Amino acid sequence: MTLHLVDDHDAATACVTTLVSSAIRATPSLVLGLPTGRTPMGLYRALRTAGLDWSRVRTFNLDEFSTLGPEHPGSFRAFMDEHLFRHVNLAPASIGFLRGDAADGAAECARYDAAIAAAGGIDLLLVGLGGNGHIGFNEPGESLRADTHVVALHESTRRANAERFAGDWQAVPASALTMGMRQVLSARRVVMMATGASKAEAVAAMLDGPLTTRCPASWLQTHPDVTFVLDRAAVSARRAG
Ligand code: GLP
């Protein structure tokens, strides 16, 4: 495991921008897994102007809200179009995304797992951290699922995602489709970015706690090539400092 501890959010963004840019330059046909959220917004802004050739890159996003089609402004697909996809020369056919509005959610999840496998697996997976320790939408609970699946969202997660639903958390879909822990942990390399005091408890559990379904991110401790990019506020609850 590699830990990059930096001063603040901007420094974390710069660090991850360098990691991703280097990976695309080294492997132009990189299979890249991507998160949404506030955390990677600056990263996507920086990647847009990094002079990268995306023409052979393939992407797979971690998750999507159930019921929402790609045109819905609250969908993660719309978020990605707005923040990255429409600004770079990524081929539309190379963008892997779960369809929230699929009639059969289980079939859609199986299709996604097959598409990831057909692409040869994910080379570099970027992940963010939920304030409750979730990765993608793998929520804390009694158990975790290996494969891509439909999941009920915790109220705290719906509240954390209310911004793109005019601040109304009850307008946030109550379920989502997400890559499972197998997809997360079988990516060849994982880069986890978390910043700010609101993530401090989850970061402490992720790095120092036991492996537990109560903190899905704790399972990153088992990954053979994981890089954590964290700012000082995000590590403020670690007992070791
Ligand atoms: C969301 C997403 C996650 C993301 C997390 C943190 O619910 N499903 O993939 O990493 O929450 O979001 P943020 O970066 O806005 O704190």
C-alpha cells in the first residue's frame, strides 16, 4: 500500500491528476474505472486540459442511480458527460456505464460484469469514499456483494447526494446499481482519494480498523496495489495521527 498524505484538497487533486495522466501516457489503451462525487470534480477539470489522448482509453463508472436514464440531470452519466466525457476525445463506444433505467436491473448488472471482463478487467480504478465508508454504492451492512448489483441506499447516502436533486434528498433514488467488491478488489491498481474532515472517521476505519462489512473501504487493505491520496483533514481521526 502507498499513502500520499498531502496538505489539502487541491494538493490531492494534483497528485491524482499526475497518477492518472502518467497511467494514460504509459498505457494509451488503459481501462479506467471512474467515480462521481464532489471529490473528483477538480481532477476531471485538470484532466480535461492535461493534453492527454483519450482515443484508445476505455472507461467504466462505478455506479448509477436506479430509474434514471443518462439524460436525467441527476444521473451519474450526466455528471460524467458534464465534467469529463464531452470535453475529451473518448470514443462514445468506449464509455462503459450502468443504465439506471434498465427494465431488468439484475440483467443490466450481469451485462456490465461481462463488459468489464471482455475489456480485460480494469487497469486503474479511481474510487472516492462515502462518509459512512462506502465505495461506489457498496453500503455498510451485514454483508457485501461480490458482483455488480442493485442496492438500497442508506438515508445518509441519499442526503449526501441531494445537491444534484435541488437539495431534496427524498428526490434521490432509493436504490442504485453498483460494481461489487469483486470488481473493486480485482482492479489491477486502485487509487482512493478522500479529503476533508467529513471523511475522517471513515478514513480511520478504512486504514486502521478491522476488515468489516461495516466499512466496505476497509477491504482495500487487502489489495496488492492500492494508493491512498488523503489530505490532513481526512486523516485527523487516525489515532496514530
Ligand atoms: C457517492 C458515490 C461514491 C462517492 C461518494 C463520495 O455516493 N456513489 O462513488 O465516492 O459518494 O462522494 P463525495 O466525493 O461527493 O464525497
